Amino acid sequence: MKHIALKKTDHRPWKLPSGPWKWRQSWCDLLFAHWPIPSAELRPYVPEALSIQEFDGTSWVGIVPFRMEGVMRRSFPDLPWISAFPELNVRLYVEYEEKPGVWFLSLDATNPLAVWAARRFFYLPYYRAQMNLEKQENSYKYHSTRKEATDVNFKAVYEPTSKPYQADKNSLEHWLTERYCLYAQNSEGDLYRTEVHHLPWPLQKAELEIMTNNMLSPFAIHLPDTSPLLHFSSRVDVVIWPPEKLETSPN
């Protein structure tokens, strides 16, 4: 049976990978919170082979709290305590060989197996955290504290404030959200691209109250004293291919 994420593919900026997808998951109750940051401030945290993208003269940092559902290898059923858990990402926007994607500064999750597997097989900077996501009527209370560094934490309340819509193709919100690969680097310095696919994001306008946000404290990156650009999405179903090693020129 075809996965629901593959019902539509013509919105992708390039064709689907030729091989079979291997993993599935769903991203639920998700908030995109974005701040403009000069690309020069981000350069120390991104491999030189990757270009840091800009939109209207600036790059962006995203902090993305949400919860996972249905996380599992293809053809296997969901498993209790393994397939569903909260997650919190800090992300940048990069490009290689004309394929724009995401570069993660960090990913926090409650599931120790997911943290191990993502580090081992996808080379992603995952960390275990104590996390809680609670829905109260139309709002979501989110709290995360990293186990390895308790001063890296995030506490906020967010809620959608509009009906769902799809972003205009030339808009900033489309540029920030509609990305179909991620980049990562292993301990030997090799770069990898992991392709993903999902239907276009069903976005909603959102409001956010931040009580604590120290997610960028491990980095010399300073958020501007301005309100972030906010978007909410209730759910998107995703399929994921194995990481592909990139042939990059030595520095």
C-alpha cells in the first residue's frame, strides 16, 4: 500500500530518490519559531562545503518543538514507548548541489533508543532530554530540559490562530518549511544527505509565549530582540530514505 505521504509528489523541488524509502514517522502539534540571523554568525557551525542560504539578505534560525508519532522502520508496526515521543529541534538552512535542506544544530528527544539510532545511523546531534507536551484546549504547553546539560532548556506555550493554508511558493514561510532533505556530518568529517518526503505543510498562523529559551546557549549565536516568525502545523506524515554520502572536495 502506498504511503499517504506519496499521494502527491509534484510539489517537490526535485524528483523522488530512485531507491525505496526505509523509515516513516509523523510530525504533530508542531511550532516553527524563526528568527533572522546573519549568515556570518552561523558560519562556524556549518561545514564549509555547505552554503548557508539567505532570504532577502539574511539567514534564519528555527526552534521547532513538536511530537513524533509512528516512528518506525518500513513494514514494522508501531511499538509502545518507542514510536511516539516529544522532540525539539534547532535548525539552519543550507544548500549543496542545488538541493536546499536543513542543518541541525541540535535535536532533543525523550526516547533513548531514538537518540542512539539517529546518532548512529543518521549522524545527527541528538540529545536525551526530559520533555513534556501538554494540550490544553487550543494551546500547547511545552517544556524541555536536556539531561546532559540542564541549563539547555525551553519552556513555552503556543497555539494556532488561523485556519490551515499552504504557503505561497515564493514566500518566506514556504522557503523556511518546504525542505525535502537534511544534511549531517559523521565523526570523520564525511557529509551525508538524507532525503525525506511529505505532503505540503498545512500551516497555520500562531502565537507563542516563551518563559525560557536557552537552546542556543551552547553556541555563540544571539537571537535578536524581536518577535519570531511563527507557524503551527497539526500533522504531516513523512517517509525517509537512507543517508547518502556526498562527494565533497577536501578543504
